[in-house]
Amino acid sequence: MRGQLALRAATTASWASRQAGRGNGSMIGGLIALKIDPTIMTQLGRGRRTVLITGTNGKSTTTRMTAAALQTLGEVATQADGANMDAGIVAALTANRAQLAAIEVDELHLPHVADALNPSVVVLLNLSRDQLDRVGEINMIERRLREGMARHPAAILIANCDDVLITSIAYDHPNVVWVSAGGGWAMDATSCPRSGEPIVWEGDHWYSTGADFQRPEPQWRVDEHALHGPDGLEIPLSLALPGRANRGNAAQAVAAAVALGADPALAATAAGTVREIAGRYRTVEVGGRNTRMLLAKNPAGWQEALSMIDPAATGLVIAVNGQVPDGEDLSWLWDVRFEHFEGTQVVAAGERATDLAVRLTYAGVEHTTIADPLRAIASCPAGRVEVLANYTAFRDLNRDLDEKTGAHA
């Protein structure tokens, strides 16, 4: 009865929030439901086959791809807005009672969310340094996730064997599907998470010098043209989204859907239809400038996003804020390998534009500094402009672009 009351109150609060013009109301509904009945997530998870998706980077994209792949089996409950903590998860499961669910989970929340939802599948993408002032040290997170997954031996872990820390989380688990999804960032796994001794890389293979711990042989792998699966399976993989990381995300999404019974070819085709995630990768016409929006939140994400920058672009706006959701410590800027952008006008923008400008100066990147991202875009020559922003800078710029152009993400 308490659970029913919680759901009724959540529905009413969400309706009131929408009527008041304060958004879709999902978060306030989830918060109220949890306040009335702290066990509501467990109740909402009963009878579902749930896939949880977590990692430092790529959660929202992989969740969208997983949901698309699972839709080849039936209706899927998932977050529309990427709200990946308890209230957002409760809101998504309240809004859709489908028997299948693809749920994005913040890595710090994965252990207790898994305890509540008892997932059939958990997708482990990657693990690297994020916001140290919020998340903490990466080895502590690895240990916490390893302990959390040990409580769910029946769950199938879809684990990226190219990521040392992810491999450590899943290494002793009895039910793992290993995917070679790529691991372009290795700076946070130079030592073995189990022994502390160095990790040695030999091409794609890696191993620990201090423990019986090495890269497992993958059942799934992806290259530039196809997705390769068990028993010689080879499926063409054509994605609407750019970048090597997104091919790896798609590989893990397809592997997760196949683990629940999806046809591999249908799942791969469905994952390839995903085009935009909460404004990421969208293009907006702004004063004669075809502006593409890219989001990055930590060194690994920034490095991958920088590799997606179109070298033919006439302008590149890099916008950085330092609000609480971004992490107020911006020392990670010095870990990113900013490259020279020959022939491209670079503009440092955002609330922390000056910090960024200092970093670009040391990297030898010629640039100007204009704090307002909209004015920064306007300062670029007409043509293709790439915008790379961290979380709140991206969010605020999307809002301002919608107001200016009438476009909607």
C-alpha cells in the first residue's frame, strides 16, 4: 500500500511540475516516491528483465543503443533524459511498466541499484578519473564495483576487456561476456588494480607483472566495418554517430541485447539508428555557421571528443565551466593532449575560459578568449563550427541555442 501511495504521489507531483512549466516532472516524482517508500525501486524492478549500463564515459549513448537493440524484442523502459541516479531511475520505471528495461546508472550508484533491481545483464563500459571532488579515487571505485557485482553471480556482465579496471571488476565473475570495445585512455591503469605492480602492454594484449591477471580473449570485437561475434559471426555495423568510442559502445549494446535473446543482425541495425542523445552530436544553424555540439566531462572523454573534431572546420569553440556538476577542480585540463588545429580558429569560452586559455597557451594552440559561448561561435568564420563543452557549459549553451534559433534537442 505504501508503494501504491508513493506512485500516486509521484504521478501527481510530476503533473503539477509540468503544469507549472518546471520541466517534465520526472525527477520530482522520483524523489517524492523514494521519500514515501524507500523500497519503491525494488518493487518497480520485480518481474522485469533489466540491463544496467554504467561507466565513466558513454553511458547515455550506450543506454540509448541498448534500448534500441532491445526494442527488437518488445517495449523497453529507459530514461529519456539521462537521469542516472535513484530518482531518475525510479521515474523511468514508473513511467513505463514494460517487461524489458535499459537503465543508465551512475557508477557510484551501481552497487545499490543492482541490489534493488537484480539485473539480468550489466554493461561495464570503462573506468577512468572523473570529478575527484565528487567521485573520489578511481581504484576505490573499482573495488566498490567489484564487490557490488560479486553479490550478483547470476547477472551476465558485458565487460570491456580493453579496459584494465573494468576487467578487474569482472575477472572473477562466473558469468562474463568479454567485448573488445577499445580503450584509448590508459593513463588511469598503469598499475595493476590487484597487486599494484605495472601493467605491460603488447599490442592489444596487456597483463599484470604482479598477479595472475591479463586481458581475456574477447567473444565480441569491433573494427571499422563490422561487428564480430561468437562462432565466426560477422555483422555489418553502420552507425549514425561518429568516433571509435561509439563503435565500441554499439558492440557492448548489441552483446547485451543478444544476451537477452535478440537477433544479432537486427540488434546491430537498431543500434545504428541512434543519432542524438540529449543534444549531443546535434547540429544547429547559427548565423551562417553549421554548429555541431559535442560533450566531454573528463580527460578520457575529452581526448575521444577531440579526435572527432572535423579538421576542415572553420572554427572550434571549447567551452569549460567549473560548477558543482562539472567538478570545481579543473586540474584535469592538464591531462588532456590538446593538439594544434592548423587552419582552424580556436576560441576558449565558458566561465573558466581563462583557465582553459592558459592550458591552450602551454599546448601551443593559437586561440582567442571569449567567455560567452554564443559570442564565441559568432566570432568564428562562416562555415562548419565545432563546439566542445563540458557538462553545464553544454547544457546552458543548448538552452541558449534553442532560445535563439527555436530549435529543440
